[in-house]
Amino acid sequence: MSQTARPAMPDALVLLALVALLAWGVTHWVPAGQFLLSGEGGERQLVPGSFRVVESHSPVPLFAEQGQMGLANLLFEGLVAGSKWGSAVGVAAFLLVVGGAFGILLGSGSLDRAILAAIGRATRGQDLVLPGLFFLFSLAGAVFGMGEEAIAFCLILVPTLVRLGYDSLSAVACCYLATQLGFAASWMNPFSVALAQGIAAVPLLSGAPLRLALWAGLTALGMAFVWRHGRRVRAHPEASPTYHSDRHWRERAQAQSVAPLSHWDRLILLLTALGLAWVCWGVMARGYYLPQIAAQFFALALVVGVVARLGGLFPSLNDLSRHFSEGAAALVPAVLVVALAKGVVLVLGGDDPGAPSVLNTLLNGAGNAFGDLGQASAAALMFWFQSAFNLLVSSGSGQAALTMPLMAPLSDLLGLTRQVAVLAFQLGDGLTNVLIPTSAALVGCLGVARVSWGVWVRFVGGFMLMVMLLATAVVMAAAVMGYQ
């Protein structure tokens, strides 16, 4: 008897296309409106109570011929909108360049061999292996937004950690859970914090002390979580929820050997560390943004690629090109999500609160709906709204492009600082990535580890509930103290 196949959940592009259709329909019955603004340049903010409806508004057509906005034009218009300093064309170019750079860095294999070599030496103090890995991956998620790259590390760490007496859940937690906690609480992640702060007209890297403290706290909780689970599994392997499915890895464990680190690997690791330090210095000391950061990563990738070629890690220069292309291609879906999300905003009239748009009317309605709430309650609702919205659009860049034009001015209406809106966004976006089945990175890591989504949720669900409640309290406290 054939079993009826369960319908596949639509991905972010399909869902955004549906949102675009809904937005196009909304323009036919919701009038455009605009606000008065105070201040100058990037410091302009909404004047509360200044909203007015524009009577001469006309709905968005299906197709526009004269460079105007139409439903059929939204993907192209969304892709070319903006400037190199922000959404969407600047973000798209940034994603492609940085994706290609990391394709070369990971393609050299030096990072993989470094992790395997470190684990291979872990005889004494083996219980510190999982917390140590968790810290490193959380730092990677915080510094440069590691996400999908965790899939590649899962390919290495799952069989290796099973060989050391742990289970595949431990590997996925160290690779993916850690990166997402770091991603959510990052103080400098270019894919979430930097983008959201740019869209919200908040100074880059502002509010870093609170985020650093939050990152340290969440990372410490995660390290304790994996340490406790690892000790239990090593003492009683059959207690692991994946004990039977991990038999596949146990049977293959003897076939895997740890390749020693070469002098070329050590040189590449040193160059990578220096390159990341250069990026941190540029952002913090020189105020570098998307164009400069992309150039830094590109320069780092070129240097690493040349060294890897001289060391024989890349058989030819064509491999250099191939890894760069594959790394960039891996982020094309994210680029399309950014473009489509920007197109939705354009269909609604754009994100300028001082210009007539349907988005301003919707924003005013949301402000009126939450107007009676206290600041702490409003901030908590913003966090949970971002968390729920992430079920539909799990791309951090896409969600920032779609929601921050709404959330930033909404925080003005509610008397909250825009920094609180950015904090609510990054926590709502990053934390729920650990659970949602629409996350390509999560599904990829689980597929590599041969772990079902249901087993993963049962394993990490209680921990994530605690983290979500803690994040709610942090956002509410930030609202009360006027977090800047």
C-alpha cells in the first residue's frame, strides 16, 4: 500500500511571493499615508500623532512600463534598490563576495584539520571537548554569522565525536546550536546586527556591552548544557536518544583517520585569525561597513587561496575559482530573499515614513494597536513577533530587510529606542533558527547527522524554552532602561 506523501513546506521565496501578492492586494483597498519627520539626515524620526492619509493614492499595477513599481517588477526592482551601503543591492553584493570568500577558506580544509587535530589530542580533560567546541562555534556565529557552514563541520564532527564516546546530538549542538546562540546575541555579526542597525539608522556596533554580556551568558548556558549531556552519554551510551541511529557512525569510526596539520595549514590558520582581527579593527576603529568589510574578506580569501595553492591544498587555480563560485552560489537563495523582501516593501510604497505609502498606514495601525501597552510589554511583543515571523522567513538578511523598516519607526511611535527594536529582531531571528523546520541550515545539519527533527526538538526544546524566556526578560529590561 502506498503511503500518501506529506506536502512539503514552502520555502522562504514561495512564502515571500505569497506575501507580495497579499501586499499587492492590500494596496487596492488600504490608502497611503505619511508622517511628519523631525531631525535631519539619518537622525530623522517620526513625530508621534503626525500621520495623515494621502487621498490621491493609486493602487500598484500588475505591470509597470515606465520604471515605476508593479507586481511583476518587484524582484528586479527589489534587487537593484538602494545603494552599496545597504539594502538591497549592497546587501546582495556583500553576501555574494563574503560567501565566495568563505568558500575558499573552507575549501582549503585547514579549518577542518585543525578541529580534528585538536580533538585527536583530547585524552586528558576530554569532558572539556564539547564546551570548548561550543565556545568556538558560538564565537564564529557572533563574529561572522556562521550558519550554513555548520553543515560542513557536522560532516567531520559527527563521526569524530561518536568515536570519542559522545553522540550525534552532541555534534549538532556544538556546530549548530552554538552558532545560532552566537548569531542571536552577536555584537558585530554583519548578517544581522550590522544590517538591522543600518536599516534602523542606528550607529554600527552601538549597544555592544549589553550584547557582549548576553552572548557570554547564553554561551555559558549552552556550554553547560552540552557538557552535562556529553557526560551522561559517555557514562551511559544507551541513554542517548540517537544511540541506535548512531550505530552507523560507530561502525565507520575505525575507517576515519585524523590528518596531521601541515605547516601550510598553520600558516592559513594564522592568516585567517589575522584577517578576522583586521575585520574587527576596521569595524570598531574605522567604522567600516558593507563595502569595506566585503573587500577585507575578499583580500583574505585571495591570500589564503594563494598560500593553499603553493602548499598543494588546491591542485590548481581552477579549484580556487570553483570554491569561490560554490561559496557565492550557496548564498544566491539569500540574495533572492533579500531582493524579494525589498520588493514587497516597494509594492507597499517604500519604507520612507515621510513619503506616502501603504506601509505607513499599516505602521500607524500597528502603533495604535500597541499604543496602550507599556514599553516593556511592547518590547516583549516585538521580540515574539520577530520570533513568529522567522517561521516564514528564516533568512536573517531577508527578515531584517522586510521587518526593520516597520519595527524601527514603530519603536518611535511606542516610545522605545531603535536599539531595542534591533535587539528584539536579532534575538527573535536567531534563537528560533534552532527549532524551525524551515531553516535550511538546521535541516542540513540534522540530515548529515541522521537525526530526525522530532528527536532534535525533544532534545533541545526545554533548553530553548528557558533561553526564549531569558531573552524576553532581557528585551523588557532593555526597554525599561532606555537601551541605546
